[in-house]
Amino acid sequence: MASDLSRSNAAYPRADDTDILVALIRASAIIAILVFPPETRGLLSAPPYMQQVLVIAILFLFAQAWLFFRGLPLHPHRPVALVVDTLLVLGITLTFSAHRRNLFEIYYLVVIAGALWYGRKGAISAAVVAIVLSYVVEYLTLAPDPLLLAAQLMITRVPLLLLVAIITSYLVRARDVERALNLEVDHELRLARSLQGAMLPTRIPQLPGYHIELRFEPARHVGGDLYRIQMLPDGRLLLVLVDMAGKSVYGLVHLSALNSHLDAALADGLPPAELATRVNRGIYQTLQPDSYAACFFAALDPATATIEFVNCGHVPPLLLHPGNTPAEELSTGGILIGAVEQPEYTAVERVIQPGDLLVLFTDGFCEARNAHGEQLRTEGIEAVLRTARGESGDVTRWADAVVAARRAFAADEHADDATLVLLTRDDRDGTGPNGSV
């Protein structure tokens, strides 16, 4: 937490926003005094004590401006600022009280500043000083009966000023508590995002005769996507896509546990159906009672272009063929990981023909919603890819086209993690998709 607070201060090194706000209010008060009231219009026309106070306040403002533009903090000088503001308010009330004009409410500004910077003690201390100074000003300028004046102040001004001090201090305390909670939540989210990033592969294997493109669009906060694209010891290519229910730190803990069980199962070289069964057996108790994961496990044999897969409640990937042949949805009817204790998973095989395009994606793509609540859907992704394939033979551009379509369509493009994997097989003559080299 301390490191995060230091980073927060480093991100805004010049001054706290309240220091700037109080300085701006002070500047506005000085300008108003020098421009509008006939008693103080122009510095030389003001009473001598008011001239001295204005000069002090103006010099202090220039000093704060110098510190600000030098990138130096203003908050160490808050006690001086409170003294200067109190003198300024005293000069204003003293000047106008002599002309039978009561400006007692201007002390509220000093009380609020005390609350912002020093909490309840600062607010009450400023209120007590304001009450004493108000009594002195009226006694010196109006010369009333001292006991009667004290009684009037106790009835009319003291309760209201103390009430302002207490209410302001509680509001400031609520603000500080909320800020601390936000910092703590942000800290946890950053740690969670780092944990999720550590589970994702940093490199995509190069497979002769095939082209692979990956796009991962992270959510604004913590998402629930996990993907694996790696070579297995037997020479097959592993493709795994996971979408964990729950997009919070709680969901990420489950995702991390699933990733650990996946690693253990992969060490035994299991085929996709047994891989899904092993992961489900290991993670089932952890996910109970109300969590689950949509998963797609596949293994591609590059030599035969045969892909063996099992779909555990995941959005069905697409297998697009050249031309206008309808796309195949790769679904095996498997139930979600963690939904039942002993599911039956059956793998299915397909052969990826030359020019075919395998499209894997999480629901962050197909369930992206526009401002009217409409989803992009699988059909939208397929349409984008068919158009992109007709315009270019570059798989990179196809992936970019899908990402661009999601961003243009979604009202909130960072609402959920979105993962996209494209795998295409070269044409028979050894060229790339659609004849590209």
C-alpha cells in the first residue's frame, strides 16, 4: 500500500488539488476586494492594516505560484496558508464591520480549509479562532457591551460555525476513507492483472505450413480469460481457451487454480478429452458452489493436419473453408468445467484442409454489445473474416479486422477480456492463405 501511495504522489508531484483550490479562492477574494467594494477599491484606497494584509496575501500567492511551476509541493506550507487566510479574512471583516457591514460568513472558508487539511481538529480549531476574532472585531469597531456581544455570538454564530466545522470534517473524512479504499482496490486489481499476465504465454510457436495469430484485448479490470498455445513433447500443437465465470479477483483465484491443474495434466501428455476430465476432477471442489469455466481443449497434429478437440461449454470455434462453404462450429456437447463432478467428455477430430481457417474466440468478442444492447455474435465475427479474407491474404490483417470490428461495435470495449486465435493452413502449393507467399 505504501508503494502505491508513493506512486500516486509521483504521478501528481506538484501539489494536492485542495492546495490549488484554496489558492484560487484566495486569489479570487483578493481580486474581488481590490475591484468591487468602494472601501477597498484599489490597494492605496484601503485602510493601512488592509493594505498590509493584502500585500502579505499577494506575496504568498506569488510564492505558491513559483513553487507550483517549479514542480515543488505546496502542502508543507499549509500552516502558513491558514495563517495568511485568517489574516485576510480578519482584515476584510474589520474593514467592512467599521462600515456596518457584517461579513462573518467568510470565516467559513478558513474552517473548510482547516477541515480539508487537518480533519476535525483543524476545522474546530479554525472555528474557535474565527469566533474569537469575530468577537474582537465587533468589539473594537462597534464598542458594544462585551457580555451582551458574547451572548449574541453564542446564540447566533457559534452553533452555526461549529456545525459547519463538524459537517465539513466528516465529509472530508468520508472522502479520505473512500480514497483509501479506492487505492486498496486499485492495488489488488493491479496485482491480479499481473497474476493473470504471468499465466499467459509470451510467445506463439512457429509451425511450418501454418500461420497463427493471437489477439488479447484485456478488460478494464480483471478478466477471466486464459489461453495456451504451445508445442507438446510429441510434436503436436496444443490450443486451450478458458473463460472463467466471474471477472473479479475472486474469479482470478479460480483461474489460477485451474491453470495449475492444467499444467499438471499436461505433464502427463493426456489427449484433450482426458485433459478436460483431469482438470475438472482437480478443480471441481474449488469452484463449488457457483463458479465454473468454459474451456476448449485441442491438439493439432501438423503432419496430418488433424485436430482433436473437446468443447466444455465454450463458445464454439469456427472452421472456415475457402469460398462460400458454410462454416463449421466445433462443438462436442461437453458440459462446463466445474458444473458436475464426473462429466463425460468425448473428443472429436477434424482435418484442417489447405486454405481452411480455424477461429477460436472467447465471449468477449461475440457477446460485445453496442449502445442498443445488441451483440456482435458469432455471425458478425464470421462476416468480418469473410470480408477480410476477400480483401487480403494476410492473416495478421484478418485478426486486426476482427479486433477493429469489436472496438467499433462495442459500447464498452473493455467490459470483458476478449481473446482471438486464428490458425490457417497453407495452400497445397506451399503458399500462404489465398495464394500469398
